[in-house]
Amino acid sequence: MAHAQDRRFALLVGSLVFAILFVACGGSSDSTGGAGTGGGAGTTGNAGTTGGAGTTGSAGTTGSAGTTGSAGTTGSAGTTGLAGTTGTAGSTTGNAGTTGSAGTTGTAGTTGGAGAGGAGGSAGGRGGATGGAGVGGVGGHGGATGGAGAGGAAGRGGASGAGGAGGRGGASGAGGAAGRGGTTGSAGTTGSGGSSSVDGGSWDAPPLGSMVTIHVAGDSTAAIFPASDATMRVGWAAVLDPLFDSTVTVDDAALSGRSTKSYIDEGAWTTLQAKIKPGDYLFIEFGHNDEKTDDPTRYTDPATTYRTNLKTFINGARAKGGFPVLLTSICRRQFSGSTVTGTHGAYTTAVFAVGQETGTPVLDMETRTKSWLMALGPTNSVQYFAMDDNTHLIMKGAVEVAKLAVAGIRDLGLPIAARALP
């Protein structure tokens, strides 16, 4: 009996234990089922669902760089100014990583300009623009005293006015006054040298304008011939224009067969004079036809009417603000052995005399062409002239004579020489 009760108690306890275990472990999806008494293996629970990966946070936005401040503008030259104040620097770090704007550089102090230089001595004989050496002329008037430079940061020393250029004994310009105080001032402008023509008369050339015209009054040796000319003659002035830069225009108004008399009587001078503007040049070259004693419509007396006519051109050009230049006649190709014999004689003398009297520069084309022909000789010189013609040039000769004219312009120191091509 006691044993039967013990068995029932053991079964009861076992049942309770089993119930407790079933309640504790049974039905869990991820646990292996306990073995049933005499049953099959417990069913494997389904795997638990893996949690999704956490979403990666967005990267923080990088702050944009601060804008660099503009450079301070450099002050223009003038009186020495104080240094510009440096602008305040921007914040090192702006919001959201933005660098503060760079401080604007202070404006630079304006550099003091040099005090004005002493005024240059005026050119000899009322002052040439450039103190070119006068060739064989009477001395130009001395350059005026250079004025003292205006006071600035530094004292300004006026430079000495230059002496009259080497015309025959050009006088020296007086010394410029010394600048007052300070360090050495900039030099005053040098006074232009006195300009002299080869005949001894001083002259005053106007300053060059932005555009300049060289007008030519003359005869066939300088004229433009038609392309159909049978002997292919070319006047030297017809090829002068290409020897200057684009700011110079040559108006070749020379006419074949004219003397100073016929050029004036026929109205050619009136037409030409009307075209002259202030600052223009007038080149005057006659003589070949003025010598024709057998033609009263052209002949002029070298001691009287020829000189009077030359003065008509000179005075008429000056009345319009033009600058006249006298030219002696080019030489004929007339040899005696190896020597060229001149034929213009008293007319060449008259040109120099008028230049001396009126203060007009003289470009001695007779001497220049004579030297050129003698260097070539009687045989080699033939190729530069028209066929069976010892007076008129062809293109080859005209170019050479035009170059001689430009060389003469340079030797005279005429301002227009600055526009001649090398």
C-alpha cells in the first residue's frame, strides 16, 4: 500500500515536472522541442528575423570657402600720400565652415609726382621744336633760361637751355635756375637748339601735327607724269611719299614745263596755296624753266623777278600757317670729262640769297645730285635718266634723288625728319 502510494506520488511529481518544463520551453519558435515520451524529435524553430542595418547618417555639409577680398587699387602718381589702412580681416571661421571674407587691402598711398621741370630754353631764332644742328647757318638764338622746377616732395632743378644748334656760331642758351630744397629734382626740359638754314638764315619750324602734308611746287624734275609717258619720266617728288610714315602725305603739285612765273600766272599757285593748312610744309623747287631767256612767258631774272616769285611762295605759305623750304634745282647730267658742270648758276645763288633774307631753310639739291652723279660717272649715270634726256629721271633715278632729299631734310634738322622711314 505504501509502495502504491509512493508510485502515485512519483507519477504526480513527474507529471508536474513535465508540465512545468512544457510550459517553460514548449512552443518557442527558436528552441528545439523537448523529446516527447516515445515521440519524434522536436521541430526546429524558425530563425529569428535579422534586424535591418541602421541607415547611415548624411555627411555634414562642408562650409563654402570665404570669398577673397579684392586687392586694393594702386593709387595713381601724385604727391606722396599716407599708406592706405589695411582692411580688417574677416572672421576665420564662418557659420557652417564658411571662411570669413578677406579684409580689403587698403588703397596704396599715391606716389608723389616729380615737380615740373624747368621750362626748356626756346629755340634759336624764335625756337626750333628740336635743337637740330643747323648746317652752315648763322647761329640760332640761344635757348632761354630753364625755369626752376616747381616744388614737390623734391626740389626740381631746371635744366640748362640748350645752345643754338651748330649753325654758324649758335649762341648758348642760359643755364636753368636751380630747384629749391629737397633731394635732387627732375631735370627741366632742355631748350631746343637754334635752327639754321644752310644759307645762314634762322627759321622757326612749327610743331608736328598728328597728320602733316608736304606740298611740292616745282617743275618737271619733281612732277608726276602719266603712266603712258613714252620716255617713262618720273619726278623725284612723285616717289617721296613712301619714304615717310603714314602720318605724312606728299601732295606733288609740281607741273612739267613751269617756271616760277608761269606757275603763278596760270593760277597753279593760287590753287595750291588754298590747300595749305597750319603745320604743313611747302617745298619750292624751280629754276630749269626760269632760265629760258627765249620764252617771255617763263623767263625770270635771277637777280629780280625770280627772287620776287620765290618770296611770293614763302609769304603765301606762311600766311596759311605753313612752313616753306627752298630747294635748289637738281643737277643736269652734263659732264665735262668726269666732272659735272652746273647750269643753274645765278638761280642757285638767288635761292640762297632769298633763304638768307627771309629766314627760310634751303635744301641744296644741286650740290647733292652733283655729288651723286660724279660718284656714278658719265657712263653708269645714264641708266637713271630717260632715254636721250639728261634732265629727266626715270623711276630708278627718281627714287635715288628722293632719298637724297630725305637725307637733306635730316641734315637740316627739320622736324619732319622724325617721320621719315629708316
